Amino acid sequence: MKKLTICLFVLAMLGLTAFAQTPTQQPPAAQQPPRGGGPPPMPPGPNPNSQYRLGPDSLPQEGVPKGEIRGPFTLLSTSGAYPGTQHTYWIYVPAQYDKDVPAALMVFQDGHAFMHPEGDIRAQNVMDNLIYRREIPVMIGVFINPGRTPEQPEPNAQEWGDRTVNRPIEYNSLDDRYARVITEELLPALSKDYNISKDPEMRGIGGSSSGAIAAFTVAWERPNHFRKVLSNVGSFVNLRGGHVYPEKVLESEKKPIRVYLCDGRNDNRGLRRDGTYDQTRDWFYQNVRLMKALTQKGYDVNYSWSMNLHGQKYGGMIMPEMMRWLWRDGPVSTDVKDWGERSFRQPPAKKN
């Protein structure tokens, strides 16, 4: 018995010695600065996009009249902004559109992504549901792709056009050329066939990533045409100098625009493969900077920061919230006997 006790004691001590010699567990490799290449570091735990799913406002609902997506149409260069290019676009016409009543307008950059029926945004479903419930005005939606020459391929879900078309120049440049495409080429083309309100308060523009900074630039350069901006993971970074927008906001006379920004803590963060950090290429940091500048200057600004990666997962989930906030001051009747106002919006009655 004594020998057995001694034996067990020795085994226990060997186990403690082995445990003591085990190196302290290091954080997961994803937290370590990369050495000699590899992707930028990511936090431990689930995929940062794992919590984001589309809600009912982004999906077709029984009984809700469906709008129609028309197109594709081709917008040829006439303003001289980008000679030789053309833009493909589609038009969303809500079931409630009445050609005798001016409609609001919402323009989305990277149109193929915003209207993709199985994509992360599905803006046409959002507009169907919110228009029906009178949470946004009756509006025409436009889904426009970046410009390209006739020989270049159309942007798609796999390649949005940064390597193949005019997207980087059009969307990321801090000048008025893309604003001219929208105001001098697109708006006249739309007005030929649709009754669109001329009130800039009834016009919004939005996008994701470079499409978001493009939307902001259009409203910034042409506030008398567009006054509502929807920005998802906006590229307000140093791709073509976009990181200077906070300074431009503070130095410039306040413009009559309303802005909703959303981004995530795991967007592109400016960490290079060698472990160094470039603040001007940190998407999340620069979005927060822009929000603070807009707030300081007294702009009508809203924002939401989450955990998401660069992309449309989170922006798609909160798209209905963003649209409701941007369009919250749409026309409304408070007449208790206005049964039309107290009913869901229906398609207009057919006229003889």
C-alpha cells in the first residue's frame, strides 16, 4: 500500500511538472499581426457577418402589390463627363405609381447588386413593403451600374467593375463629373417617361462602398437635385482622396442634405499584410470621422455601427430602417376621416 501511495504521488508530480512546462496558450493566429504576408488579422470567434439576416421588410409579403423592374436601358454619354462611356440601368416602378402625381426618386449605384433578387439588399422588396404601408412616399427607383465602354463587360456579382470598367474613377473621384452623369444624363432620360418630383427633398441617392461615396459626392456637388444620402460601408478613404471629406464638411458652408451612414468594426481597417497601419485606408475609422464632422456642423445625420465585414450583409438587414429614417418627412395627412390615408396604399384606379 505504501509503495502504491508513493507511486501515485510521483505520477501526480510528473503531471504537474508537465503542465507547468506547457507554454502559455497564445491568442488565435487570427489575432496576431501577420508575418511575411497573409490576410489582415481578424478577431477570434464567429464570422463577423454571422448575425445578419434579412427581415420581413426585405422579403416579398402576401398581399403587398409588387412593383415592376423595367430594363435594362442604356444611358449614353451626353454631358461630356466621361466621353465614350455608357451606363446600364433599370427602373423600379411601384404598383402605386400614378403618372399624374409627381413621384419621389431613389437612385442606387451598383444597381445590379441592390436589385439582385437573391442578394443582400433586395431594395425593390423594401420599397414594395414600405410604400404599401405608407412608411415612405411613392417613389421611382433607379438601379444604375458604373460606366463602361461598349467593349467592356457589364459589372456583376463576382466583379463589380473595379478591374474592368470605369467604377474606380467615377465613384471615388472628388469632382462633379459623376454628379453630371446623374443630373445631366440620367434625370432628363427619366423625365421623358416618368413624372418625377422636381423638389430636391423628394430625391435620394445611395450605394455601398465606392457607390456610397459616389452617392455622397452627387448630393454634395448637387444639393439642389438630391438631398438624401444612404451610405453603406462607404469608401471615405484614400482611394482617390476620399478621406478628406470630414475636413471638407467642416470647412464648407453647410449644405441642405440628410445622411445615413452605416459601417462595421470589421470593415477594411487599414492593416497591411506586413502589420503596419494606414489610417487613411481604415474604412470604419473614416466613416466615424465623417459622422463626427457632419454632427459637429449640424447636419441631419444618422448612423449605425455594427460588427460586419466589408459588404452588404448588415446594410441589407437595416435597409428598411435607413429608408424609413431618410424619408420620414414624406407627405402625410392627419385628417381622421381621410380613409385613404388610413388605408394601405393600393395601385391607382384605372382611368377611362
